[in-house]
Amino acid sequence: MLRTDELDYHLPEDLIAVRPAEPRDSARLMVVRRSDPAIVEHRTVRDLPELLDAHDLLVFNRSRVLPARFFAVREDTGGKAEGLYLRDGDEPGTWEVMVKARRKSEGAVIRLLDRHGKPGPIRLTLLRRVGDREPGAWVASVEGRTGEPADASQALTELGFTPLPPYIVAARKRLGLDIADEQDRAAYQTVYAAEAGSVAAPTAGLHFTPGLLDRLEQLGVERGEVVLHVGTGTFKPVEAETVEAHQMHSERCALTPGLRERVESRMAGRTPGRVIPVGTTSARTLESFAKLDRDPDWLETEILITPGHEWRWAHGLLTNFHLPRSTLMAMVASLLPGGAIDLRRLYELAVAERYRFYSYGDAMLLLP
């Protein structure tokens, strides 16, 4: 069992990145060898072509972040509300949403505001609580301009705002910085994002530029893709005494055609090269599908990866520096021989070297 307090560490507030590195691939990169984590190199992300080999397979999550945060007013009282779109509901014409308002009850109707703060065409009627799968969330019926169900991607692109993690919003307020949503719409999105559905970015992928991807391709590094629509559970701290007692959130994921064979052939040594997931979401998807004999179109995964996990579809990992007491830290620790002890030492080194942390921060590359 992994005690949750083993994943705790002290982070000075000024090391929380409030803006991304510019250009993206100028972010710093801590390079760690799994075989000997005591040996650490300090590089930048643009050095990846020097650290990877021909035939290595980088696996990216191509999910696209929706501008899922919205502001609204209650139709009956005019009271202010704000919320977050989570996903389409199981029933046609419904969304699952988190809503922050003074009073919330079944039957309450809220109207989404446009980006100028005026009532827009989208109305949500709260129907019922989602339940244990997403505590605090509501199922809401959705009506558009004509009274017909509204398409989430289209409506939120018009009315929504970038769903920045709360710690970035708080840090910017503390520093007196603007939220700058137009900048974040581009910055909080990977350059290869394709399928809309995430409410948080697969952050390790934010470091890649078109130029870096071209250089890797010229080197012979191969590229594979998965889709995992990132939910709010990715930020949820572990409150249980042990990580294993944590109720893991569910996320929807899929492999792209042909990826299974490309991964399995490298893991079995039939094809040269290493499998390196770009981010914990890619790793989570790969390890979820590794347990199956076939590939369903979509899989709802609740996999929890902790030290002792036998990795089947990855040789390493490219990832950011994560929140303390998180399942993401537990996953990274599972790749190190000393588990959480090794990881805490590396995080303490990152603090001492003044790496930038969290979604807009720097990265760590774990290689065999």
C-alpha cells in the first residue's frame, strides 16, 4: 500500500507556472533513467531529438480541450451562476455539468451568457444529480435558439471560456494578472489536438511545436495517437489514507487503428524502438487497453496505477510535474525502482533547481 502522505512535498507558490514557456519547446526537461534515477540531466524539451532514437514510438493524446467553462444567470431570480460542461449526457439533448450558484434545485433554469456578459441562446434546465460517478454534477436538458437540443462543441466555442485549472486562476489573481482567455484558448491546447471532448489539457503535449514534431519525424521517431477525454477528476487530490483506497475517476478513451500492433511489436522486441507515452493520459489509455484482447471503439477506464504496477505497454514517460497527493504522482512513482521515495527526491531536486510546476510548467522524461 502507498500512503498518501508519501506523495506530499512543499512547493513555493512562485514555482506554479501561470503562463506557458514561449516558445513551447523551450520548457525545461529533467531527464531521468529508470535504471538509475540518481543520474539526472537538465535539458530542454527541444533537446528531445538528441534523447530519442529512430523507431522510438511517441504516443500522443489528440483530445481537444473544449472552452467548457461558462457563466450564466438564473431565469427566475436573475442570480449569477457559473459552471463547467463535463460531457454529453446519456440521454439525447442533455449535458452533464457542474454548476456554482447560490441555490440549485431540480427544475432550475439558467441561461448561458455570451462572451460580452449578455444572455445568450442556450438554456439549461437542471434535471437531477449525476450520482457517485461525478459527485456534485447535474444532468441538465439543453435548448438552443430554436428550442432544439444544442451541440456542445458549437455552443461552447461561441459562449464558453478556457477551463483553466483552479491553481492557475488563483495564482494569476494573487499576482494581479489578467485571465487573458484569448491567449489561453491557443496556449492550453496541443498543436495536434483533433477530437473535442476534454475539460483539461493533456499537458505534457503542450510542449510540442510543429517544428519539433518535424525534427523528430526526420530523425525516424514514430508517432502514435490515442484519444482520452480528460475530466475534472485529473485534479482531484487523494483524500484517503492510502492511494489504493481512492475512488478513481472514469475517463473515456480509445486507440487509433493499428496502434496495438505497433506498441506490442516494440514491447515484444519484434520491432526496434521504445514506447514513450506523452503524458499520463496517454499512459493511462495504453495500460487500460493492454489488459484487453481486442479494441472496443471506446473504453471507460478507471485504472489506478501505483508502485508495483507491471507496465505492459510503456518503456518510459514524458510528463509534467504534478500536484502533491495525486494519482498522477502515484503513476510516475510506479516507473521508478524506489517508487515514491525516488519521486520525492526528484521533486525536491526540481524545486531546488527552480523548475516550473503543473499544467503550464516544465517536464520530466523517464527513459529506461
